[in-house]
Amino acid sequence: MTLVFLGGSLRPESLNRRLMNYLAREAQSQGQSARVFEGEDLRLPLYEDGLPTPGPVEEMAAALRNAQGVVIVSPEYNAGIPGHLKNAVDWLSVQRPSPWSGLPVLIAAASPGAFGGSRGVIAWRTTLANLGCWVAPTAITVPMADKNLGEDGTPLEERTRSEIHRTLQSFLGKSIQG
């Protein structure tokens, strides 16, 4: 199975980038193929109808069309979706054929706060459902991520590690079944 991982902050030290790389490694350790788009891949011009599609968007759209699932790992900016990720999703939404239609999506977030990015997850659900995705009913959220994620993104608490493993396994089962 091929999974696309999309997200993280634009900052190299991002907690969400750490989490995304950990999730990609976990998926690969279970025999899944992982394609990660992060950082510079997401520095796109603001979407505007009529502009030519940037090369990175064409690359992401092709990867999504060949994927059996997507994992979006998103920071929470002011209880919502960060602009750079929403912009990438907007660019992808106008590609034809749509790379989103029917695609299983798992949402994940990490935050140094107590909510673990859960408020941003709510905003993502609305956007992704509008695009025709199947959004996994359970999301991965990591509160106190500055203390709970190692430098490589590995969760330091057993409970967090177990919850992430269970949620990822459930999503992989859904994605494989289609």
C-alpha cells in the first residue's frame, strides 16, 4: 500500500514534522510505502484561479492519485488550519481528475498545549469531507508534544505510543479494504 504524508509546519524543528516522520517510519516498518511532502514542498504561491499549476502541486496530485491513503499531520494555528497546508489543499482541489475523491484520510496533530491540536482537527474534517474524502473517525493528537515527542518524533509515553499505534493500524485496515 502507498501512503502520502502531507504536512508539518514550514519550520524544520516542527513538532508536527517530527510526528509525521515518525508515522511514516511506522507505516514503512509495517511494509507500507510512504511518500512525504513537507516544508519546501508546501511553499506554494497563493492559489488563484487562472494561475498555472506549480510543479510541486502536479507532483503531489500524481502521488495522491496513486495512493491508497493520506495522512495529514497539521499544526493548529489559532484553533484552525494553517495557511500553507490549506493553500496546498486548495491547489490540489482544482486538479483534474480530483486526487481527493474517495481517498481515505487520517488526520494527526501535535501541540505543546493540552489539546494536542484537536481544535484544528475539527476544521480539517469539514474541509476534507467537502472534497469527497473518507476521513477516519479517530484522529491522532499528541498534547504536550514538546515533552512527549523525542527528537525523531518517537512518543516518549507508552500510552501515547499505544494510541498512535492503534489508530494507525485501524486506518491501515480501512485503507487496504478501500
